[in-house]
Amino acid sequence: MKKVLSGIQPSGQLTLGNYIGAIQNFVKLQETHECFFMVVDLHAITVPQDPADLREQTESVAALFIAAGIDPSKASVFAQSHVPAHAELGWLLTTLTNMGELERMTQFKDKSEGKDSVGAGLFVYPALMAADILVYNADLVPVGDDQKQHLELTRDLAQRFNSRYGDYFTVPEPYIPKVGARIMSLDDASKKMSKSNPNAGSAIKLLDPPDVIRKKISRATTDSGREIKYNLAEKPEVSNLMSIYSLCSGMSLEEIEAKYEGQMYGGFKKDLAEHVVAKLEPLQTKYNEIRSSGTIHEILKQGAENVSEIANQTVRDVKERMGFLMPR
Ligand code: ATP
Ligand code: LTN
């Protein structure tokens, strides 16, 4: 069975972008692949996190995985820091990574832009992500469009290791949705919707109450025109709302254009909000049940137990190939 791995940072409440770009594919792939889904807490601390918030968000992201339909009896769900082999392989791969490769990463450039001081962890972050993937020799990595560049580096590092130390790592492929790979901010269609954007109106959070969702969508930026048409170059805001509409309602973009022909934005936005509310309602109900049942700790513990042996074996093999003296 082919292996699938992905991770989401507990750096804030998850957004509709995380759900559409990544989690929906996790749920689909668990039926046909051996799956590893992680809450990547070691990645989240590459920018400052309040300790209490980090703990709460880690539990919350894991609960959202389950609420969205990931079945812990089919997929291993765990916290990255519960499997220390990730950090160890991360270091080994950091030593194979060039500064120039890291300097080119657009996520690093975006997150460090305008900051007086930038943590070194943010810079070497992609080598740790490569370790997450390679430690299980994953074949496929379901992510949104913004992670493509990190995946390219992971592939390069796998090939570099293989050519220096002999064939060992599987070179993984990205698995990016055709529609919804990049949901944009509601207030600025040139930026991706992101959970750590401080402007609350920019993102729909998966746990937003219905009235908050309605308000955010009614205030979403549009253009001064009045046509509901999908045209990314000329109507990026409306096109983004149409993508969300399509993904939440199951209607095609053409069907949406036809339905709203000759109508104004107000009615379209009202209907869109109801589709988003309906899509998120079952997930929110399930989330509340899981949080109050207190089962998340057990699920994470079991997940880490399932995967630790594979990860530890990879680190042993890699160290042996690199020339470390192995304990006897
Ligand atoms: P942060 O703002 O803290 O960097 P984020 O919202 O960008 O977080 P990540 O944890 O970095 O989220 O991403 C988790 C997954 O969700 C990744 O696979 C990423 O590609 C995907 N993703 C994030 N934002 C979007 C988006 N706007 N559209 C589609 N996919 C997205
Ligand atoms: N870098 C990713 C999160 C991430 C990840 C991974 C995704 C960390 N490790 C391994 C896929 C596979 C992000 O910022 N979204």
C-alpha cells in the first residue's frame, strides 16, 4: 500500500483554506493508502507561540482532523513532537541543505518580511518538513499550492542523500487539489487565506459560529462591477468567492454563473454564507463531541505508538549510512 503523509501547524484556528486545500484530501486518501497525519507542533514554534495556546491548538487541530472524518483506526494521527525521530532526522537533513536553497523559499520570505529579528528555526523549517516526509518514506503528500516549493526541496534532499549514501529514500510526489489549492483572503484576494493572519475578517475559521460566518462573507471584498463571473485576472475576489461556493455546494462554476446571471452580489453572498454554514455544521457538532469526550490524548498516544518504530528504524539506517558509530 502506498504511503501518504501530511501535517498542519497548530499555529491558530484552522481555516476553510486548510480544510479545502488539505484536510478534505486526507479524508479521501485514508481509504486507499497507509496514512500518517500529524499536528506539526515543532513547526509551529518557528514563530513565537504562547505555551497555553500551543497546547490548546494542538489538541484542537487533532480533534478537527477526527471531526472532519479522519478515522484513527484507518490513519495514524499524532503530534510531531511525540515522535522524536522527526527532530533527529531534521538535523541530519539540515546538514545536507544549502543556505541558498533555504533563502529561495517564498514562505520564509513572506514570514520574515519586515521583521527586525527572525528565528533560525523559521529558516531551517523546510529541512524538518523534509524529515517528516522521508522518515516514513511517504509516496504522496497532500498539501495546498503554497507547499509545492517545500516539496521540491524534499525531493531534492531525498535524491541528494540517495546519490551520496546509496538508494534509500522514496522521492515523494505532491498531491494538490485541482480546485481549491489556494483559497484567498476575504479582505485581499492577492494573499492566501491563512490562520495566522491577524485580521479576523480575512479568514473563515472552521469553528466560527454561523453568524460570524455570515458577517465575514457579507463584508468580504468584491469589486465595483456587478457580474458574477469566474475570471481570476479581472475579478479575483468574486472568483475566490465562487470557488468557495462551488466547493461547499457541489455546484460547478458554470452552474453558479448561470444561477446568478443578472443578479447583484448581495444575494449571491447570502446564499454562499448558507452553503458554508451547512458544510461546517456537522464538523462543528462532531468537534464538540470529541472535545468533551476527552479521547484526543488517547488517539494521539496510539498514533505515536503506531509510527515510532518505522521512524526510529529510518533514523538508525540513515545514521549508519552517514557513518555514525552505532551503539552495540
Ligand atoms: P500559517 O498561517 O500559520 O502559516 P496556514 O493557514 O498557512 O498557517 P498551514 O498549517 O501552513 O496553514 O497549512 C496546512 C495545510 O493547509 C497545508 O497543506 C497548506 O498548503 C494548506 N493551506 C493553507 N492555507 C491554504 C489556503 N488558503 N488554500 C488552500 N490550502 C491551504
Ligand atoms: N510546512 C507545512 C506543514 C508541514 C507539512 C509537513 C506538510 C510540516 N511538515 C509534512 C506536509 C508534510 C505548512 O506550513 N503547511
